[in-house]
Amino acid sequence: MWYAAAYPAEVEPHSLASAGARGTSAGGDEPPAAFRAALDALARVRARPEVVLEHIPAPQRLAPWAYALAARVAEQEDDDELEIASARFIVLFDPDGHESWNGTTRCVGYLSAATDEELVDDTMFSEVAWSWLTDALSEAGAGHHNVGGTVTRTASTRFGDLAGPEHTVDVEMRASWTAESSELDRHLSAWLEVLGNAAGLPPPGVRLLGPSDRSGDEIL
């Protein structure tokens, strides 16, 4: 059975009794205790105000149980909301274990973000971006192993009537790792930190000052 309960945008905890359909089977199996504990842990995560979280359909056929969240960061530009980064966080669970995972719980992350054009030519950027993930997992105390993934930088130029900036540069990261416990709140928090770094957000609790925030007698 695929677990299909939907947490609201803030990932509030709720009853785990509702379950979705599994492929062509309509069995009424309850989620395994370890998977329920993992989702309860995710429900404890509170994203920073700039990040919007929402439940999305989980991929099928990859594992007996799965759960997925989407996250996005947007900024206001005149009367429009401009998305500057988006991400997905997917949990795959196989109570019998998976040989390639070397465990029962696999976390899969994907993100895409607009970035500085100069970084396309920075040969160290991919290594720095990957360190966002490894450092965030370590700092969050998210026990893990079998981590792997890719960092891709792309530059695009728009022509003709296509709306949007003429030149854009984006970074994409795809990663997966095996969680060593059901404390997936640590893993999701780490991935959201990576998203914040990719989106260029300041550290949590720090607000960047604009011209209207500065007093006339401020000494620079």
C-alpha cells in the first residue's frame, strides 16, 4: 500500500489512519510502525517563513511505501511572485530492506534554483554546492550512508517573445541517501537548509536590510 495522507503546507501532524491505494491492489494494510514513526517525525518540521511546503503525490513502483513533499522559495517582484527555487523531498521505505540502499529508508532530494551567472564558470561551485548537503546532514545529526548525487549548472538565453530575463543561470541538485533511523525531521531540515543556500537566503533569523530599513543618520 502507498501511504497517501496529505500534510498541509506547514506539515502539521495529523492522524495517519488514512491510506491510499497500492498499484492495482486495494488492500487495507496499515503502514509499518517504522514508516509511521518517520512521517510523525516529518510532521514536526517547521520550515522558515520564506519556504512553502506542501504534500505532493509520491512516486509509485520504487518502494512498497513512499511519501513526498514539495518546497519552494519565491520573492515578490512588483505585483508578481517570482519563484527563485524549488525542491522535492521523497521518502522511500521497504520494510524488507533494499540491497542497493543498504537499509530500509531512502531519502531522495531534487532542487532547482536560479543563481549568479558568474558561478557557471566557477569550477569549484559544484563541490561547494555538494558540501551544502553533506555539511547540513552532519550538522543536523541526520545519520546516513550510501549518499550520492549530481550537481548541474546550466546557462540559458531567451530569444524573441519568450517572457523572462534574457540570461539566466540555474543550478540543479539530485541526491539520495539512506537514513539510519526514523528521525526524518533531521533529514528534511537538512534538505531545506540546502534549498535555502541554493536560493541565496540569509541564515535563519537574519533579515537583509533594504534602503527603507536604514535611518538617515546611519554611519556606513
